[in-house]
Amino acid sequence: MSTSCPNCGSQNLRLKPIATRVCGGIGGVTAGIAAAKAGTAGAAIGSAICPGVGTAIGGLAGIVGGFLTGALTGAAVGHAIDRKIVQTFHCNDCGHDFAA
Ligand SMILES: [Zn+2]
């Protein structure tokens, strides 16, 4: 990599994980909404199998599973965007942030 800081010329840079965080958050929120629906579906299934306990476990499993899946998928997509599209760097010498 021949990228250097436009402010001080240093090559002591690191790639900032902006999209990873943003997409992970969006994925988590989106999944949270989907998880609420999945939780309802899980509760319905659990309720059919074992009323009471099954309802609670099914709902919880749907929400937790849905949220984790969404957050991980979002983070993975964000990481790919960071590597291929965004390319925002942080200079370790002067602290300058810039897009390559
Ligand atoms: Zn710099």
C-alpha cells in the first residue's frame, strides 16, 4: 500500500472501521425489528408445544437469535464496504482522518 497522509506525508496509517460499526448497528436495529416478529412466531410455536414455558422460551430464542444474526451479518457487510469502498484512513502520527 502506497497511501500516505495528505497532512504530514506519513505512511503510519490504519484503516478506520466506520462502515463496520454503522452497518453492524443498522443490522442490529433491523434485526431487532425482525426479531420482534420472529419472537412472536417463536412464542406461537412454543405455545403450541408447551403453553406457558414454551411461549417464553420460544419468544426469547426468536428475539436473541434474530438480533445476533442481523448484527453479525450487518458487521460482515460493513467490513466488506470498509475494505472495498469507503477506505477511510487515520494517520497515527498527526491524527488526521482522510478518505483514500
Ligand atoms: Zn499525518
